[in-house]
Amino acid sequence: MNRAIRRFVGTLTGPKKYLFFTVLILICIVALCLGIYAQFFYKYSDTDVLMLGINIGSKKTAEEIDILKSNFNSLFTNSIIINSENVRTDKLEPTKDLVYTVYNLVNEDENYYNVNAQIPLLNINNEKAKVINAEIKSDFYDKANEVMRRKKGNTVYTVSYASFVNGHVLSMVIKSSLKEEGKAEKVTVKTYNYSIPENKIVTLQDLIKEKETTKETVQSTITNDVKQAYNNAKLIADQYGVLYERDLSSDMYKVENATTYFLTQDGYVYIIYAYGNNDYTNEMDIIIF
């Protein structure tokens, strides 16, 4: 190999020789600059060592998006899927995943309750992460324990979660179902989006920018999808009775007011309108871009 290289260099004469060494020197300078930038200035170097940014996903057809929506519940495997190399951060529990099941509550009293709750913990030793963990404990762990103290009626309560790391973004989505005797099923969805290297919350506007799309495009997707869901619900209600009716004029459907969203490992952003967050219903609309 060395002999071949020397033979090649020996064939270079005059301007060709100067051009070759000039190009070689430029390549070395560029490589050195990239190395310095990645080491000292690229803020996501811990989770994106190749500086590729997040995987924004290939463009799917409307039919493929519908399949993703229909498979929404299959996301909840009570585990984390990581699509990033060399993820480094200060963990609360060094030997455990960035997200893991901290409470596994499985309990049943045939007269009063049935609880199956897998409740996650964000395994990052940072004050903002600790605030998130305290909120999760209050919303889901405390609720499960309250249900298990009931001595009236019959209640079924389940909690499951999914978590993804894509580039520098860690997303966690938690779904719960509460079925109390004499009431409709109440399904809630909560999400958390966290920048690992920056230790801050990732906004929907951040994800829109990462996805290289615009607020207007996302707004159009929300408006069209929710309107279609509304029309479908009206058709079903005409045949089978009253279903949850959406208020299409509500400001909740504006991009800037969306609060429940997450990024999957394959680069798709889900915006969830879980109406059970406020009402006793399992109705929800799922927007994907």
C-alpha cells in the first residue's frame, strides 16, 4: 500500500503536484475544524456524535400515516427506544436506562379494584428532570394508590408508557385508563420532551424546526385531521348514538396551544388531543407529521 502511494505521488509533476498537496492540506484543515467544532462548540455532541441532527423520518403517504395512528396503542411497551449514539448524561441510577419502570403496581381486589400500572422515571440527575418525576409520581403513582384504597364500587386503572431518544431529544408519553363503575372510560395522555445536553424542555416549535417544516403546514394538518375526525364521529353518531363532539372553533387546536406531543425514534412527531384529559371519555385525535 505504501509503495503504491509513493508511486502515485511520484507520477505527479508540475501543477498537478501542487494541486494535489493543496487539496490534501485543505481536507486536513476542514477535518481539524470539524473536530474542534464537535468537541468544543456543537451543543449536541453527547447525543449526536456525527452531527447529523435528529432523524426526521421519510415522508409517508396518507395511508401509512393512518396505519401509524391505528397502531398508536402498540407504542406503549413500557420501555425506551434509542436512536442516538453515545448518549451521555448524569444518571440518578447509573446502571439503569434513561427511562425505566420505577413503580410496577399490579394489584386486584375482586370487589373493588383492578390496578395494573407501570410508572416510569426519567433517569437524569437534574433539577428539571426531578420536577418531571415528581409530577409523574403525583399524577399516576398517587392515583393508583388512591384506587387501591377504595372500598366502594369497582374501578379498573391502568398505566403504560413509551419513551424514545432521537438525536438530542428524549420524549416520554404516558397513557392511563380509568374505568369507574357507572362512568365512561377516561383515557388520559401526558407527554414530556427533554433536551439531554441542554437540560431543558423541548417545545413543539423546537420540533417543528427540527423537522424542517413550518408552523403553517402543521396547523393545516391539525385543522384537516380534526375536521375529518369530527365528520367521522358525526356519521357514527347518526347510526349508533351520541359520541364525543369536538368544538372545531376551539383555540386548543392552534399549534401554539398544543401541550401533548412527542417525537418517536423514527423521526415522527405525534400531537395528541386526548379529550379524557378533561372529560370522562376515551376519545382522542392523533396528528402525525
